[in-house]
Amino acid sequence: MAPSKIRRALGHVKDQTSISLAKVGGSTSLSDLDVAIVKATRHEEYPAEERHIREILMLTSYSRAYVSACVNTLSRRLNKTKNWTVALKTLILIHRLLTEGDPTYEQEIFFSTRRGTRILNMSDFRDTSRSNSWDFSAFVRTFALYIDESLEFRMQGKNTKRNVYKCEEDFGEDYNNSLVAVKPTPVNEMKTEQLFQRTQQLQQLLERFLACRPT
């Protein structure tokens, strides 16, 4: 059997094993969520089926607990995989959830660092399975950095960090249910120093976006 066929077979076995494990663990809804995530991030080198992404969006619209469970599963998926296809499809799924999913996705992913997990830190990602995987791995690292800095920029604009820290001190473990959203300062009300800082941030974010152009 050719090496490429062996890799596809091994990837299929890994996906089926992950699906089987997800089906026997937790509640039915959480199991459905884990199964949908695995199906949306399979090892096969073609885009995820839209119905799996829609199912994830629907399941995590119920409560913050489901959003948190989804982020934890995505984090494990990224931390365990050494396959560029799985990593890229997981990042694409995260990007979709941040743009189309519940607003609490931003907070859950951004503040996952405080729980010891930086979900979008892919700086050490390497796929060494074949000779042409270097460019794919580089794209994964670049795309993850863009999503991470884009999220950080949005969160800083909302001033959410200060309020989450305050709520955690006031409410303890229940702070997730007590977050306060603060509207960003309008540009016409910013001081000169704030305008320069925001411009530099936008320039850096634009450079990160342009760097995602595939080679």
C-alpha cells in the first residue's frame, strides 16, 4: 500500500475512534457536539461539510456551558494533532464560531489562557508526515496567529478584560455568568496617544492578515 493511502487509512481510523469515544461519554447533547466537531475536522483533505458546522452552531446556542465544552474539545483537538489538515480545519471552525457563533465564544477562547490553555498558540506546530508538509504547517501557524491577534484586538476594544477580572473577584467561580460588556471608546473621543496605539494595532493586524496568503 502506498504511503499516502496508509496515511489516509490511519486518519480514518483515528476519526472513527474519536467518534466512538465521543458517543459513549457525557450527555447525549454533549456527545453529539463532540461527534460533530470530529466530523467537521476529519483527516480527509477536503472542506468540512456545512451541516456539521451548522450543527455545532445550533448545539452551542443553548448555554454558555456548551460553548465552554466546545472550546475545550477544540483545544484538545489542536493540542493533540500533528496533522496539518486537522489543525487547519479546526482553526477554520474556530474562525466560523467567532464570527457566527454565540458572543461568549470570544470570552471563552480569549480567557482560556487563564485556565492554563492558550488554544490558538500554534507556534510549535509541525507536520512531519511528508516532505511538502512544511508549507502547510507554516500556513497553520500564520493563520492561528492572525485569529489570535484579531481576537485580542476585539477584546481590548471592548474593555472586557478589566470587567472579567473585576467580576471574578466579586463573584468567585460564578464570574462567567456575571460578565459585563463595555462599549468601546468612539474614535472621535480618543486621545492622540490612543489613536496612534490603535493605528499601530490595526497595521499589525493587517500585516498578519496579508501573511496568511498561501505560498
